Amino acid sequence: MILGGVPRAAAALALALALLLAGCAPSGQQIRRARSVEYTAEYARVWNAVVAAVRAHYPRLVVEDAIRGRLRTDWHLIERVPAVEADQPDGGKFFRVDVAVRGFPTGPWRVEVDGEAAEYKPNLALIIPFVHGVADEPTWVGPRIDRVHVDVLKKLEQYAAVRASLAPAPKAHTGRWAALPQAAARVVADVHAAAEGGDLASLGPRMASDFVWSLGGAPSLEQALALWSADPARPSALRRVLEAGCAHDAASATVVCPATPAEGGLRAEFRLVGGRWRFTAFHEVE
């Protein structure tokens, strides 16, 4: 996408929208509740609420798959960046939203929202996405993700209930991974505790929706959990991988376990997604 064709009026409208969003930002309590609930309504009602909540701010959709519960918006201009040179076009920062509705086939339904920012610079043919959590990622990414979460909750409040899987659990010890960022170490420790207890099904809330369970298969949280439930050796394998030690790459906001995966061995990966560390991959290394 090239910014040169975006009129300045569109940038002004985007700025006005950004100011409007900032002026009525949801409270921390609303955000925590929106991220922790599941919905008991029929699927069609949940899906329609999700589509309406997203379209209210990002009307152009490129994926609207009700069968699989997946929605993605087009890139929307959020912030215009003035050109350094007078003869160059302006740059810009864009945003798109990804939503996955989980809980098939019968519910209750979980709405997982993520978002991604990207930047266009003059003389480049494409916009370049930001890595989640890096220092130069726009500060409005997290609040915009939160806004969609809360808007969905407002439309479905009467059907919302806190997920049982998010009930307080015994604290896992993070000392083994003390060299990692504290929040990352906590998630690694939680995953290790689940593997040690043989309960990988409890990891759903800590996993990315596009979880990579095989380099040859389509990413899927549900597929990973289904395969693990049929493989009694998988929890022990995951526990051993995490106990082998993990390495943190600050530039890509990624944690890899073991620090140097061996060819043919197993690799676990954690990433900073939407401001939160998530378990994003566990598969064989080619």
C-alpha cells in the first residue's frame, strides 16, 4: 500500500478519530473484564457483535469468515508523518485488527483481539509492520486493541461470564528462568507447571490463537490442543524443553527454549503479543 494516494482529508479524519478514542478511553477495570470473559449467547449474536464493534472504527474488512470465526481489517491510516524533504510525499502509520472467535462447536465463545501497526516511508513500495513490544511501536496499539475488546463486551454484557480457566491458580516458581523478562518468565513458568502436571489443556488462555504446532501445518490453537490431548508423551517433552533453558531476543520480543534448539529436536517459543507474553509455538526443528 502506498500512502501517496491517501488524501490529507483522510489523515485529518484519522487524527480526529484518534482524539475521540483517547477522550473516551475505557477504564482499566473495563479492559480487564473484557479480556477475561466468555459469552453464552448463540454464535450468530456473538459474531454480529464482533463485526459491528470492529466496523465502527475500522470499516474496511479483508477477511470476514463467520464459519471459522476469523476477521481481519484492511490497513487504516492512523497517523500522518510529515516528509523530511519538501519534494517527498508524507509518510504514515497504519493499523489493522485481527479477531478470532473461539469455542467451536458449541461455545461458550471467547473473543480474542489483536492488532498490528505498520509504517510507510517515502520511496518504499510497501508498508513495514512493527514487531509487537519493540520500543518504536506506536503507543496507540495497545489502547486500540483494548477498545475493540471493550466495545464487544458492551454489546454482549448480558451474556458475559468470567472464564473458569482464569480462576486464580497456584503460583509457579520463576527462578529457573530468572534471566528472562519477569512477565515472560511468569508465562514460561506457568506453561512448565501445566506440563509438569500433565494438563496442557489448561494452557489455552496463555497461547496465541495462531499457535504453531507444526512447521507443515496451518497455525491453530485448537489443533494444537487436540493433538496434545491424544499424545500422553507431549507434556513430558514440553517440560524437558523448558528445563533446558531459554534465550530472550529483545529485538524481536521473543523467547526460545532451549536456547539453541538442535536439528530434529523440539522448540518452544514465546512472544510479546499485544503487550502480553504468549506461548506461540511448540514443534520439531527442521
